Amino acid sequence: MDAEGLKGIQAQIASLAQRDELKKVGVARPYPLEWDSVPYPPKFKPPTLHSYDGKSSLNQHIYYFQSQTSNVVGNDAIMAKLFIGTLKGIEFDWFRSLPPSSINSWIDLETQFLYRFYEDDTEVTMDKLLSTVQRKEESVRDYIERFRNLSLMCRAGMPLPMLLQTCRHNFLDQVKIRMGAIKAHN
């Protein structure tokens, strides 16, 4: 057996030992535990990747991620580890809540991510813009930024005063109460 084969066996043994230790303390991963011990290819330098925080285009994030990781396509473990490192906030919490063994390939992770967070960002209609409300966990600043970005993608256009009124109208009730726009319910 050559040195490379021996290294592979040692990595598998270490992975199995780690799996048993993680099971004992109740830690479960949605992907195979062996992925944690998959080494980066020789001379591989992880690319600088943009984080995804739910504010930008999901399609752009996936496209950018794949373009930056094209040298490891086909290596599910490396692709998944790199992608997980791009998630923040609600998106990272979603990943952490996935059931054990629910991800077995990069395609599984990509598919579940797109299914959970996909919004058709190809064209924003007036109806979509009017129904864009502040999310429960979203800060006022983040909501305004998301609303503004959507308004820029709306071909129908809307006068600025109407945009501002729509944005304010779609704040969470507790924000409107603090602004004095509505009265608190007693």
C-alpha cells in the first residue's frame, strides 16, 4: 500500500472516531461526518467568497459561488464546506437546523437552499413591490435596503413619494408604533 492509500485509511479511521465522539455529545450534522476530514486538494487556496445574508439576489450568490469554486467542482465535501462558510444570520440558522443525513451531495445542499430561500428575482412586479413587508427578524435598515433594491428592479416604476409611503406602510407594527404611525393595541 502506498503512502496516499495509508493517508486515506487514517482519515477514515479519524472520521469514524470523530463521529462516535460527536454522537456521544449529541452533535449531528446534516451532511456526512466524513466530509469534516476531507482535505483540501494540494496547493488549494480557498477563494475569498461573499457572505449571503438574505439581502442580495440568491441567484447571483449561487452563480458567484460556483464561479469562484470551479476548481473543486465534483468535490461535494469541499463545495459544501465552502458554501456553509458563506451563510449568515437566518440562512446559517436554517442550515444548522437541517436534519442529520439530509445532505449527501453538493446538489442536495444547493437544491434545499434554493427551495428554502428562492425568490424569483428576474422581474419585480408592482404587486410584488407593494406586498414586500418587513420580515419578523429583519432590522429596519435591512428592510429599507431590500425594499429599495426591489424597487430598482421594478420596471413599472413608482413615484418617490409613493415608494416611501409604501415602504413605511409595510414596516412591522411595532416599528410603526414607535414611529407614531399607529397606536398600540391594549
